[in-house]
Amino acid sequence: MADKRLAEFGYRFLQIDDTYQSGRGLPETWLKWNAKFPRGIQGYTATVRDKGFEPGVWMGVNFQDEAVVGAHPDWFVRRPGG
């Protein structure tokens, strides 16, 4: 993005999806970044900002581990009322 000078065309954010996670689903995996990002969130944000953009992270809104759902039902909204 920086090499293509996209900031000059109004591009402001560089957003990655949740492939940075070290696992699937559990909240602690949102904070522990995998080997693709050896410097973690600090390295990602510093690199993006050094290139003149704002960092962003896409987070999925689904969950697939039924054992965790059963163990922590209070983590999930099951219907509009709670």
C-alpha cells in the first residue's frame, strides 16, 4: 500500500483479518498472536503506522467450539432478551 502510494488516494486503514490468532475462538487467542506476526500486535501496529496508515483488525462474529459454549453459557447471547 505504501509503495503504491495509496494514501494519496484516500486509503487510511490497513486491516488484517483474524488470521493473526494463535488458536480458534477462545478470548485468550485474540491476545496471543501466531508465528505469522512474531512481534505481535505491537509489531503489526508499529509497521502499519510507520508506513503512514492506521492499523485495524477484523474479528469474526461466530464461534464453533460447542464444549466451550457448554462450559461458559454466560459468554453468549442466545436470543434478543439474553
